[in-house]
Amino acid sequence: MSNLFLRTLREDPADAEVPSHKLLVRAGYVRRAAPGIYTWLPLGKMVLENVSRVVREEMNAMGGQEVLLPALLPKEYYEASGRWEEYGDTLFRLKDRKGADYLLGPTHEELFTLLVKGEYSSYKDFPVVLYQIQEKFRDEARPRAGVLRGREFHMKDSYSFDIDDEGLQEAYDKHRAAYIRIFDRLGLEYVIVSATSGAMGGSASEEFLAVAATGEDTFVRSTESDYAANVEAVRTPAPTDLPVEGLPEAQVHHTPDTATIQTLVDFLNGAGLGRDFTEADTLKNVLVKTRAPGSKDWELLAIGLPGDREVDFKRLEAALEPAEVALLEEADFAANPFLAKGYIGPKALLDNKVRYLVDPRVVTGTAWVTGADKTDHHVIDLVAGRDFTPDGTIDVAEVRDGDASPDGRGTLYTARGIEIGHIFQLGRKYADAFKLDALGPDGKPKRITMGSYGIGVSRAVASVVEQSHDDKGIIWPREISPADVHVVGTGKGGEVEEALRIGGELEARGLRVLVDDRKAAPGVKFNDAELLGIPTVVIVGRGLKDGLVELRDRRSGERSDVPVGEIVDRTV
Ligand code: ATP
Ligand code: MG
Ligand code: MG
Ligand code: MG
């Protein structure tokens, strides 16, 4: 430590509110360079590398292959996917000397899709999982809490490429299992919650939330089981006995007639959505959930909207007043406009998944009504149980503290968490945008299906500190601690030399060691040892003249005197 580039601080930084921010700065792990932009000092860099190593080991073990893509990216790829616009102000944009537009990558779906398209072309090449650990850039509206929400931050992002839906599900499940191992090894307490809520045709997506009062995400958990869910997506068993009497038959609905199209065009133009629509518009479907004033019954309304994303959804919702309206999802397939109650479109059928609105819940399931599997055809008036098999779950839009837990054990209460990981079945969104196909065994091209999976590596460092600290400082789990042992030498009777000797021996036995050989008062050294948070501390001080050193456990606070000759064996 006498030549370590480290200065600890007595005072909390003025801009810090949460424990991890205060402690990582005070203990000299990070320094603020600009809002949401941080420098990692030597000890901090070691922790960051340790987290990366755990992530890397588990990603490699599940079959992922590490690559490193550029962070500086030309606009054209993000324009092709629509994200140059979609990302809005969060995207860092810049120009090169010739005036061409560039961006700093916030996440890399586009480039990974293009990378695979450039190298692979046959179904035999797949599946493949690629990942990188890289700095990401997002101009967050509210960078906060130090490295918890940075504008430049470290992320592990991986992408899976598969020939079919079963392959994607497998890649997703493998990622989920790898994430569980990673977050367990990091010593984090976390829950896994569904990240989608009532979105028709939506694909599976789950978030890993580190439990912390300072977190920005709210979730519900049970008082008596380990059940946990996103507030918007509590899953309860689907009823199998839905009332079918009086409901119309399911039918395949062809491209709507001119009158229907005109009704919708008039409606859209009357809604003041910022542009004029004509029947010739390339339309994308938007699903809207509506409820007439005073009515208990929800209706699913599917309307076509232009694909160029000029529509202001807030205004659309307003335009649908006085019916009570909530936007469910923008489905990503092109189709002509129509109105329907109970609905499934070609894309959803291709995926063989149905969501059906049942006052006011959405049931997911597998359809067995077919015939709509072509452009401009849709099945309407589907009824769960009659026309498709519910897969046993319902997304409920709202829960309250004290509601019964869906697993029948205990009641629900709300808690807060930090999003440390996110796994997501993308489906064919990017493969469609970049025409990523593989030649199938029949010689026909088959569109690839993808997943994307993120871990906030720098955020994970701060999340561990949020969960693992006391009023004196950080308490690192050994796996990611900058050292295994902190040997503190205090006194002028050869204690510092003895500390260095013990440190050397421990190192020879394979441990990572930090020795405090500074010329500083014992109190300063003890305080720093607690602040830095290395799990095992050895004090070489007053007891040395009696042949004793002190062994301290940072987490439990336990202390014991150990003969010098035994300390190495006791510590290893
Ligand atoms: P958040 O909801 O916190 O804004 P996100 O959903 O936008 O995160 P993703 O796009 O899912 O983030 O990115 C994958 C992971 O990257 C997240 O789960 C999170 O752990 C991490 N991450 C995202 N934004 C930041 C940030 N600004 N600083 C640090 N880590 C971040
Ligand atoms: Mg975000
Ligand atoms: Mg999020
Ligand atoms: Mg996310």
C-alpha cells in the first residue's frame, strides 16, 4: 500500500446518496470524471475484472464465444433497424470529419446480426452464441448513484442465433441457468421477474433484480415463498372453463373491406396524430385494450398504424377517449388495418403463440385454429380453451400489497430492486431488418431467430456493495474482492517487515494479498481495512513481541489471536 495508487476519503462525496456510491468513492475504487462517467482506480479495476472473469467463465461454460465489437458505429445500421430514431435522446451521436453520422453503441443487436450474416449461411452453421464485455454508452436522462446508472458503463451482452423457436428457447434457458450461476457466485441476493406484461405476441423476457431498498425497480414478492414477479406481470393459473356461450365462432378474417379501411383512416386522421393517412400507407398493427366508460368489459382493438413510427402513442390513447384505453403492444408485422375482438395475426401464428384478452387479463397459449398464417389474414374471435390451449398462465396488470400470492403461499408485498441482468427472446426483429437467413436442408432460406442477453458488469459491482456493507465500509465476497487477505503492519519494532514477510508467504501459497506497509497511525490503517472491505484481515502489531498476530473476519467481525507460525495455514 505504500506505493499503491490509492487515497481513501474521510467524507462522503457531496453528490452521493446511496451507500455504494459513497463507499466506492471513499474507499478509492472509483473517481467521478463527469456526470455518469467514472474512472476505475487500481483496486476498483481488480473488482471489475473479477466480476468480468466470473461472467466470462460461466458464458464460456454455456457455450458462448467471446468477441469484441467496436463501440463507435456508423448510423446506417441503426437506421436500418429503426433504432437511430427509436433510441431518442439516450443515443450518443457524433460526426466524423467528413460530416458522416456515428453513434456510440448502447447495445449491439444490429452489428451482431450483420456479423453472423457475413460469416454464416447454412443451417448447419447454427446455433451460435456470441458475447462481449464492453463499454456501453447511453445518455441517461438521470445518471445516478455513481456507477449504478452511468452514461458510460460496462456490460456483458450476448446474442443467440437459432434456426427455429425450439433452438431459441434452449439458448434462452441456457442463459437463464448461466445467469443464476453468475449472480450466485457474485454473492448477490436477487429475484427473477417476468419483464413483459400483457403484450400480445410478446416474447419471453425476464429481469434479474438485485434486492435493494435503493433500487429503481418495483416488484412483488410473497411473504411465505420465494415467489416474485414484476408488478405488471403477476402470473396466475389460467382458467380452463372460460364462458363460451354466446361468443361468435372463431374465423379467419381476410384483408378488410374498403369501408373498414376508410373508417380507420378517418379515425386516424381525426385523431390528430401528426400526419395524414391514406389507404396506401404501409401499416403496422397496434393493439389497444379498451373499455367503455362504466363498463367492466374489456375489448381488444387492433388498428393499423404506419410503420414509420411517426405516431405519438400518447395522443392515440387520448384520441380513443372516452373509452378507457391502455396500449398493449405494437406488433411488428405489416398488415392492413382492421378492427377485431379477439385477435391473432400471421406473425403470432408463425410463432404458434396466442394471447387473448379475458377481462382484463391476457391469457397466453398455443393456437390450434390455423389458416391465418399468411399476410393480410387474421383469426378473430378466438376463445381460450375452445380455440386454443392456454399454457397455464395469465398476465395480470395490477397487484396490491396483501393480495394472495399466485402460488397459494402467503400474501404479496412490494419491494425494490436493481436490474442487474436482462434476458430477452428477440425473435426475428433484427433478422428481418437485415435479412439474416440460413439455407435449410431443403435448399430454401430460413429466417434466423435471435435472443439478446445483458448483464450490467459495472452495475453489479455497485449492487454487491449495496447489499454487502456496514457503517464502516464495504464487505466483499471473496470471489470478487480485490484481494483475499489484507495484512496490516503497525508499529516500529519490525511489525511492518513481518507483515511483508507473511504477505509474501501467503502469496506463494496462491492467495492475493494487500499489505499495509504505510507510515501511518494504527487507527488510520484499521479504518482503511474496514473501508476497503477485503474479507480476511491479519493484524501484525503489539502482539508480535509475544509471537501473536490477530486474524479478523471482515463480515462477522470475529477476531482471534494466532501464533505467527500458524497464520499462513489458518488463512489459506
Ligand atoms: P434500466 O432499466 O436500469 O435503464 P435497461 O433495461 O435500459 O436498464 P438493458 O438494455 O436491459 O438495460 O441492458 C442490460 C443491462 O445493462 C441491464 O440489465 C443493466 O444491468 C445494465 N445497464 C443498463 N443501463 C445501465 C446504466 N446506465 N449503467 C449501468 N448499467 C446499466
Ligand atoms: Mg435503460
Ligand atoms: Mg430496464
Ligand atoms: Mg433491461
